[in-house]
Amino acid sequence: MLTRLRSAHKRSRWTTSVCWGSAVLGAAGLRETVARDGLAQYGARPVDERVVISGKVVTSAGVSAGIDMAALEAGTAVAQQIQLLIEYDPQPPFDVRSPDKAPAEVVDQLRGRRA
């Protein structure tokens, strides 16, 4: 799979991933920077960004960030139309979008540890 990904990357306009797909890009040697921690073991340097652009490799932190990432290809007008069609207006009930903002016990539970 990694060999096919490297080959496709040579011919692609963009090589993109959402969420943990960044780990696959890192394992293929296509990614130096990704959007979240825990991925360094796959050859990536995590950063706290929703969308990361490095040449023609673009990664996004998750599903809603993937919508943001789509604007790169579709353009601003189409991206705005998509946001309007799906009523894209993120208003999460809790501001815990990163491990730095989440309660330690929540982070520990997700990582499989007991608080």
C-alpha cells in the first residue's frame, strides 16, 4: 500500500489526508508535518493546526477540517457554497478540540490510561 501511495503521489496534483490518514502519509515518507500528536512515531512532526500544507501534501486534523481543506481545490466560492449547503457552523458544546484544552482525565481515557 505504501508503495502504491508513493507512486500515486508522484502523479497527483494534491496528496491529502484527514485525521489519522496522516500516519499513512508519514509511514510512506510523504509527510514531515501533521496536524496532531501521536503521529510522530510514523515519521511526522506534529503541529497544532487544523490544516497543514507542505508542498502538494495537505493534511487536516479531522472531518470538519477536511471541509476547510477542500477549499484549496474547489476555490473560495465553491467552499462557501458547500458550507452553506451543509449549514457548516461549528459551535461545539465543549472547547476540547486538542489535548491541551481537554481535561487530563478525558485525554488519559482516550489514550487507554486510567486517571
